[in-house]
Amino acid sequence: MLGLVLTFISLVMTSTHILEVTAATEGQVGGGQEAIGLSRVGAGIAIGFAACGAGIGLGTVSAAAIGVIAEKPELFGRTMIYVVFVEAVAIYGLVVSLLLWMAA
């Protein structure tokens, strides 16, 4: 939890720095550079949170799947479906981050 709070604070400070640098170089706030910078920060947030969520989910689902397979090996295919669903969350986060990266 502390790591998430520190990450959020550093992202806010980074985006504030991007806005200050852009305002100093362009002489105004509202140019296109801060939109590109914040889009890139958003892409990082998207893949970061998706990867963290998928990692936590994979740890839980994989432990349960191994327990089920140890008792009933014939349920291997059914338990792998759940693992694939959790892994899809990370892939969706990657797709969203790529869309944000290319949009800027």
C-alpha cells in the first residue's frame, strides 16, 4: 500500500514538472507538449496497474489451480482457463497503454 501511495505521489510530481517545463519553454500553459507528456504518464499508469493486478491475481489463481490439480488431475484444462483470464488483464493493459502512446 505504501508503494502505491509513493508511486502516485511521484506521478503527480512528474506531471507537475512536465507542465512547468512546458510553460517555461512555450511561455504559456495550454500547448501540445503537456498533453503528450501526460498521455505518456497515463500509458505508464495503465500498464503498471494492469501488471500489478495481473500479478496479484495470478498468484492467487495459480495457487488455487495447483491445489485443485494435486487432488484431481483431470481438472487441469478447466483451471488453466482461469489463469488465462487473469493473464488477459495484463494484455488489455498493454493494449490500452499502446493506444495512449500512439495517440499523442
